[in-house]
Amino acid sequence: MSLLEIENLSAGYGPEVDVLHGISLDLNEGELLAVVGPNGAGKTTLLRTVSGVLHPSSGRITLKEKDITNYGPEEIIKMGLSFVPQDQHIFPSLTVKENLEMGAYTLKGDQGERMEEIFSIFPQLQSRLGQQAGSMSGGQQQMVAVGRGLMIQPEILLLDEPTAGLQPSLVKMMLDKVREINKLGVSVLLVAQTLEALELSERAYLLSAGEIVLSGKTEELIEEDKVQDLYFGSSRTEEGEGR
Amino acid sequence: MADLFVNGIILGSIITLGAIGVTLIADILNFFNFAHGDMFSFGAYMTLFFLGIFPNWGTFPGLTFGPAMIVAALLAMGITAAFALFFDRILFKPLRERGASSLFLALSALGVAFIFRSIIRLVWGPQVQYYSRALQMAKRFPMGITIKPDEFFIVGAAFFLVLVVYLFLKRTKMGKAMRAASDNETLARVTGIDTEKVVIWTWIIAVSLTAAAGILYGIEVQLRPIMGWNILIPIFVAVIVGGVGNLWGALVGGMIIGVAQELLTGVLQNMFNAMNVDVLMSAYKPAVAFVLMIIVLLVRPEGIFGTGE
């Protein structure tokens, strides 16, 4: 039984402007699953819908065998699903410590111990607890964002392009962290922007124009022309769909 | 000059209390609360009501009021906040859920302002009222500064309340959640913050502060149904000068407006008096606020502490 199951999901930003058209996808326990696709394919919309920020126009989302299709984000996070958006993913005027505290908003009591666990993943945050998150570099902000997402000890972590805008050395570090988090037992749904990110995953879905066009084991998927196109341009296909 | 400056600080501390509420509501609920001034008046009048039904508990040494004022003020702050929450439920919440624009919300708040003012006129009448008619001897200080004991209380109470709000926003879980929601509402919801609860707390804090400001103004000056409407402009200007959404901006903006209004009109009054020109400059205090607002909007539209977001 999968942990998260999405059936025939359509969603968008207003009546009759669906971005997603009947998507079905499932995430198994402990898995690192990637969703790839060109800009505008609906990857972010998918994560926003699963996390409850957007309500689907049709379809069904099941989390731990419970129908959460029309749940709000406040309820979904309490069920152990945490979402780290791609941008606007921190509270800029709050300190690092306060950002992490807000991550644990739904939990009662002192979260000092949990914070220590976050520092073991992102040691750089420990010395910057009092710093305003908005004044940090892009990479550090990303650590704050992911750290915030981990505060509730989620079973599922939705990560939207966690390496977007990072310099190459940080991209590798962040991907290592994603692997580390997954190894700790967190199931990860990763929107992968780069080939390295895709290679982290065991399975992947290729999303295009709001529909799933390919899915399967990552090692097999990588060989597909459509996936090659996405990362290397249209050189390998004759029609050349382009990016 | 120095005395005018001190008067400005007193007025400024009252404006600050109003401005903190306006800035919180503007930041979290995304509209300028045009009812803020009339909630200011309502708080002052509710205090008058409670003072009328309380027995005489005496006065604090040197002040024109006693413990009854403190109890009445706290009750009035609570009731004014309760009224605001009532209007949020029946008016602002439904509008929010329909995704109403800031303009719609502000115009609805204007309607709420008229409701508060009509209640005041209906219940207490249009005439001027006082908490106390006792005369107070001002203490004299160097440089021609005169301060009444009540005025020490006003500034002290205002700063105490600012400190309480600061500590609430900085130290408590709800305070941090309010700041988080003002930073990024969607992320706040994703994080599990109950944004409706944040809205309720915003109203409670903002409105009880403006009610407190109205009460302090009533102690310093007098009670008139239009008092809050008249001070709304300086309050808005203080928010804009300080930068919308910034607590320290509200404090500094409030002080700047208070001092500028008193100093400029006072200095000009002395000048016109010397020239034998018959003009009452105190009527031009709102003009000072407007001029300041225009200057800030031209030079630094995000305000002194604004981030320009």
C-alpha cells in the first residue's frame, strides 16, 4: 500500500483553468520519488495541491489510506506531510531559530531536541540561530527552509526544486542532504530540476503540459529521449520538442 | 520650544498606540482600517460609561483619576475589541473568504467607522464630555517645560503597552505566528499556523491598543464623538512615515508626527502672534501631518523602516 496516492487529479488556479489534467501518482514508504518536467508542466501546482494550498477540481488524494482531497494545509501537515516550496520558502523577518520554531507550530512543548537533530543535518544553522533569515544567502535560506520542513518529523517531505538558484558546490551539498534525509526514513517527493537530482531517485514521473507522459524506474527513464531532451536539449530527437 | 516638544511626545505616544494597530491590521489583514479612529473614540466613551457606574474609589496621589479608571479602561478595551471581532465575523471574514480587495475592505471599515460614531452620538450625545473636571497643577521644569502628573501617566502607560506588544510579538508562540503570517501567509498555512486565529489576535491587540489610546486622549484632552476620526489621519501618516508593518516604524512615526504637529503649529502661532496676524494654528495640525506624508511618499515611499516590499 502506498503512503501517498494521487488518482486522476486535476487542479489549477481558477475555474476552468486547470494546470493538471488527470494525474495519477503514488509514493511508497521510504521512497525517494522524483517528478521532472519542463517549465510550466505543473510540477509546482502538483505539490501545492497535495499540500492543501490549492484545492483540486477533481480527483482524489489519499494519505495513509485517508482521503485528504479537500483538506487545508493546516490539517495535512498534522498528518505528517511537510511541504518546502521553491521560492518564498522562509519567513524573512524571523530569525533562523524562529523559522524552525514555526516549523513545529503544530507540536506542543519545547522542540529543542528536534532542533538539535536539524543541526546534525545542517550544522551551519546552529551558529546562525539569531540571524534574520531574510539576510542570509540563497543556500543558507534553503537550509532554513528544509530544516523548517523537517521540524515536525514528517513522514513525507515534498521538495520543490531545492537546488534552484544555488551555486554548483551547494547543489551537490543540498542533494546529499536530500539523500541523507531520505535515509533517515522520510519519504521524499522531489521536483528535480537537474539530472543529478533526478539520479537521486529510485522512480520518477515525467510531467508535461499537466499530464504524466512517462513513469518508471529512474535508471530506465533517464535513457528515454523525452527525458534526455529535458536536460540536454533536443539534440537526440529528430522532431526536437525543445525545452 | 522645549515645551512644545514635550507636548509633541505626549500626543505622539497616543498616536503611536493607534499606529501600531493600524500597521498590524494593514500587514496581516491587508487593508487600512478606517474604523480605527472611531474604535479609539468608542474605547474612550466605554470608559466614561464604566466610570459612571463604578463607585468612587478615590484618586491616585497627584492624578485626576484612580483605580476605577484602570478597571474601566481594561473593560472598555476588552469590549471595543469584542465589537471589532463581531464586525470581523459578520463583515470582514466573509469578504476575506471571497477574496475581496484591500479597497473593498477599507471601504467596509469606513462603514464600520460610521456605525461606531453613530452609536456614540446616540448614547452619549454630541456634546463635549470629561472624565474629570478636576484642575491639575502642572509641574515646572527648566527651559519652560510644564508637565501635568496625568501626562507622565499617559506617556508611561503608552510606552508600557508598546513594550507589552513588543514582548508578545517577540516571545510568545502566537506573536511569532503573527509575524510569520505577516511575512508570508501561504507559507504560514503550509507550516500549520491557524491563520484565522492569527486574525483574531491581530484584532484583539490592535483594537485594545487604539481603545487605550482613546482613553489616554480623553484623560489629556476631552471626549468628543469626532475625536477618533480627527486623529485617524495623523495615525495613518505615522504608519506611512514609519513604514507599513513595522512596529518600530509606528513608534518613530507616531513620535515624529506628534512632535512635528506641536512644534510647527506652535512656532508658526508665535510668529503670527508677533506679526499681529489673527490665525489659530492649532486648527492646522492635520495639515502638518499631510505635508509630512507627502514628503515621505515622494522621498521614501516605503517609509523610514520599510523594506519596500
